[in-house]
Amino acid sequence: MYDLAHYRNRHTDLLRTIEDLQQLLTPEMLRIRPNAKTAYLLLCELGSKVKEHLSEEDHGVYPSLLIHDDPRVKSLAWGFISGERPLRQTFDEYHRKWLKNCDFNFTEDFLRESQAVFRMVAERIDRENRVLFPKLVEIGLFQESRA
């Protein structure tokens, strides 16, 4: 089982990857083929990291919450679990549509959908930081790490 610092570090890593991608995903930058290839690789890496993060939470966080005595804690867990499905589906559809054939055809639609995916991930991270992690500390599942 991981500690809270691990999940916070994972968030930082995901947000840095999104930041890097946002700088790369401009029409000017993507005209340069090595940039397009780097963007492609980073997008695939982001997808893997998000799936791994969600899987770690599925195994390391939610089981304890789902058996908690407080029904509000159980409800919170179910809310986050059900929120995973749209994120996973969006990533799968995005990958099939834009990344599967490795053709680096980064159109305006691609850029728009990429930004939407980034927002979904960032919003999920924000919600975990504001709602889930404080609750994990409150119920004693994790301790807040001291720097």
C-alpha cells in the first residue's frame, strides 16, 4: 500500500506532463516532426500514467473506504470510483481516434480534444486533493506527510 506522499507525487508528475504537453501542442510546435513525435509519446505516457494512478487508487485506497463504518466515506469512495469510468472511456476513445495510427495528424479538433482531456485529468486531481485526500487523513487511513 502506498502512502499519501506517493499519491501527491503522482499528481505532481501528471500535472507536469500536462504542462509539457500544453507547451508542445500548438500548431507551430507540431509542424516540427520531432516535436510531433515527442507530443505523441508524451500523450501515450500520460494515458498510461493516468490508468496506473486510477488502478493504484482502486487497489490501495477505495477498498478501505468501501468497508468504512461511516456511510459518507463509503459514498465518497463510490463517487470517485464512478468518476473513473468517464475518464477511462475518454482516454480510450482519444487514443483510438488520435494516437492509434501514429500519423501525427494534429488538427484543430485534436488540439481541442487534447485540452478537454487535460482539463478532465486536472479536475480529477484537484478534486482528489480537495476532497479525497483530506478525508483519508481525517479517517486515519493516511497521515499528512511533513516536509
